[in-house]
Amino acid sequence: MKLRIKFRKYGVLKFIGHLDVMRFFQKALRRADIDVAYTTGFSPHQIMSFAAPLGIGLESNGEYVDIEVNTPISSQDFIDRFNACSAEGIEITDVRRLPEKTANAMASVAAAEYRIRFREGRCPQGDWHNAFAVFMAREEIPFEKSSKKSTTVVDLKKGVLDWRLEEDCVWCILSTGSVLNIRPDTLMEAFWTYLGQEMPKNALLITREETYGENLVPLAEFGSWIDSA
């Protein structure tokens, strides 16, 4: 049985990296006595696929991981057993059964929804609401991305699928996939550059609210709730 798990990552655990999150899930699943399926071969490991890894320091209400189990289990039973063994900062909120031929979470990701807030005293100078609206009204938002081998210019505007200004934050849906991957901190760094200002260190408080597949369908909706085992 293939399962898609939706979970929150918050509090102090936002500072642990993706590999630590993966190890945490492996151990918590064993403590919860979930009958997880393993690969075969010399070094078997739990069959597990995370969606787009979350950056260190970001909180999320919409993270996903796919696993396979040998023994059927209801969604609510899975949630209750896992959360009872979890630590504060990681909480499962939904579990869905996936059709057998569904692509895994990592391959399914197309976009992600964010809320971007500023730490106290670290927002851009001036009327940033009006400035951001003007910034987003441009036809292109060029941004230089540098690697060890080269520097390329990316048009961030192509990766902003939707956005709006809220009282204390920027809400946006950004392309998140292998073809075009736009990070929320990159978008805000480009905004500061447009203003002719330097973005302060640790200026942003970012929460990923949801992760989407094609046509902006939340990843959970690719599966179905399991009422009973």
C-alpha cells in the first residue's frame, strides 16, 4: 500500500536539515510500529520519497513524504500512532492512500505556496507594499544565479504563478520543480536589489503553506483518505 503523508515542520525543528528529517521519520515510524516496506538487496532501507526538501530555517504546514506499508492501516490510526511518538516540531496532519501508478512525491512537485514576513526592524525602507507591487508589475525580473562554474540570468517572473500583498507579508505561489525552481528568499533578494538596498541577514520569516502538483492540485489530493484498515 502506497501512502502519502502530509506534515508540519515548525519551532526549533525548522533548523534541522533534510537528511535529519529523513532519519527522524525512519526512527519515528519504527517507534510507532508502522509496518513500513523495505527495499531488497544487501542494504535494505525504508521505501520513502520526500517532496521538495525545505530549506533550513523555514517553517511549513505543507510538507509531504511517500512511503509504502505492508500492513493496511487507517489514516487516523496512522496519524495517532506517529504523532504519539513524534517530537514537538513535526506533526502529521493527513495520510492518503495513493493509486499504485501515482508518481512519487518528489517527481510530482510543480509549485509551492509561501507566506513571507519580515523580522521586526528588517523590512525594506520606505513604502514596501507599493514598491513590491511596482516590482511585480514589471514584464521581467532578471536575477543572476551563480555556481562554481558559471553565472546565469534567470527571469524570476516566469516562476511566480500567483501573488498578493497581505498586511504584514507577501503571499505567493512559486514554481518548484526540476525545470524552474524559484526560492522565496531569492525573490525577496531580487526585490531588495531592485530597491537599491541590501537585504539584511536573517530578514525573512518564511512559511511554506502548501506543496502542489500539476494544475496547482495539493499533493494530498492525489490520494484518498483511508477510513479503516
